[in-house]
Amino acid sequence: MNTIKETCIYKNVNNCCIKADLYLIENKKAPVIMYIHGGGLIWGSRESILGQQVKLYNEAGFNVISIDYRVAPETKLESILEDIKDAINWVKVECTKKYNINAEKIAVVGSSAGGYLALMTGTFVDKPKAIVSFYGYGNLLDDWCIQPHSFYCREIMISTKEAQNYVSDGAISEGGRERWLYYLYCRQKGVWTNEISGYDVVKDKEKLLDFCPINKIGKDYPPTMLLHGDKDDDVPFQESLLLKEKLDEMEVENKLILLKGKGHDFDCQMEDIEVKTAFNNVILFLKEHLR
């Protein structure tokens, strides 16, 4: 299948250019998968999506648009979510003028922090047709993200002074892998939620509830697929279990795939039989809701 790749700037704010990579197929008016990368909201870029995944989605009949967004701590969560809203609007308004896509049929797919952002799109006024969350999370106030994490405390401890070396002076929309050390610091100190949001988990709890999709799921929430490994040391799989409970309670169509023995980033193991099967189920889910 012929795929055309283009890189566009979808937003420019405070001298920060925010880009998207478009992987377009020749099918007229094919639906769109918007992919949101992970990285703890601190590092990563639109280029994080695996070529094998793009190929899989394209061959299944979907255009793929992988987006950047401003990352924390330079940019806080409220503004990050504005970037996601603006990206969806850009696809619906600008991309339809230039490309032969069906922007009325958009699904949002994301991994880890990208899964969280994908889940947040279901709370927007302009909702996607479907959401797929790979090991995302619904709550920013659970102990796993507001307390020092034993898994990360096994690593070399990062000092506050060292952590600050990885913070830029201004907003950035692509974070290099070295910024993982800032994320490591946040998880070791139990300050990750504070750092990405700009709010204090104790003093500003009510404000933070607005950034927890599990608290905002209503009956009009889009159909959602959740995938999680039960050996995830970064984001506990219970996050997806709790999301499923809430979706069931609200009578929202959903499906949970729990992959036994799989950890974080399992979706990078594209040759693994279980992972292949999981992706086949993702394709079936997307075809059902974007047809």
C-alpha cells in the first residue's frame, strides 16, 4: 500500500512550533487515527509511533496522524490538553481542506501518558468516535503517582539539582530521552502529579479532579478499548480495571484486554503472538466504530 508522509505544524504558541506527522493512504475519505505518544507527559515525540503500527493501521484502511504536544514541566497539563483539543480541531478544519480524509470519523489512540490524554478527549465537548488506551490511567491522585514509587527508587536517586538540568527555559514540544531522568526524579520523590499540573495534590485536590477522566466519564463517553499488561511496573493495571468499572457503570461500550505477563511498553513487541492478537482486536474495534 502506498502511504504518503507529511509533517505539518498544527499550532504555534509562545515561539513553540507543535508538529504532526501525517501518514495518509490513497483511499478516499478514509477515517483517521490520531496517535498521542507517551513519556510521562515529560518526554517523547510524534516519532515515537512504531513504523509497524503505522503500517498495520494504514493497511486496515486508516489514515494516521501522530501529534506532538507541549510537554511538562515547562508547560502544565491544562495547556497540554489545549494542544490536544487544537490538534483535533486542526484535523477537522484544516486537514479536510487539504487532504482527502474523513475527519468526522476520528479515533484517538495513545500509549501510557498518551493513553491518559486519549482518555481525556472523551471528556471534551467535541469527542472522538472511539478511544484506545494502551496502559493509560484515569486518576492523577492515586498513591502510585503521588507517593515515592518503590520500583523507581531502586534506580540511582536523582537530586533536585540534577533534575533541573533537564528542564528547558521555555516551552518545548519534543522531549529527548534524557528527560526520562526528570521523570525518574518525579516518581522517586512522589511529585509527578504536582510537576505536570502545577497544582498541589493536597491543597488543590478539587482542581485536580477535573484532570482525572475516571471522574468525568458520563453516558455520552465514546466507546473505549483498554489494553494493559498485568506486570506493568510503571502504571498499575488496576488503573484500567477501575476505568472499565466506571465505563460499565455508565453503560458505555468498552472492552478490556489484560495481557498476562506483559509489562509497560508491551505494544513495542510487535512480533509477540499475544501482542499481535491484541492489535488485531484493536483493528476490529476501530473498524466497528469508524465504519
